[in-house]
Amino acid sequence: MAGNSKRTIIHIESTEGTGYRYTITKSKKLHPGRVEYKKFDPVIRKHVLFKETK
């Protein structure tokens, strides 16, 4: 992302223990806490919960 962007790059990891991660951006102003998304995990071929990692 650009240096002056108001969005930060984060990683979200599968809660199923497969180790699969997505790289996304989020606005710290709109989402100050950790985010959770339900996305597709291609390792187990199901939609599962992904949580933000540090």
C-alpha cells in the first residue's frame, strides 16, 4: 500500500488450524479492535472463521 494510506495491512488466519492466511487491509479508525471474517479455507475446502493475527 501507499505510504500515506489510512489503511493498514493485516493477516487473518484460519481458526481450523490449517495455517492458511489471507492478507487484507483494514481501517484502524473504523475497526480499532481485532477483526474476524468468515472466508473460504482451500486446505479443508470449507468456509471457516478467520481471525486477525499479530
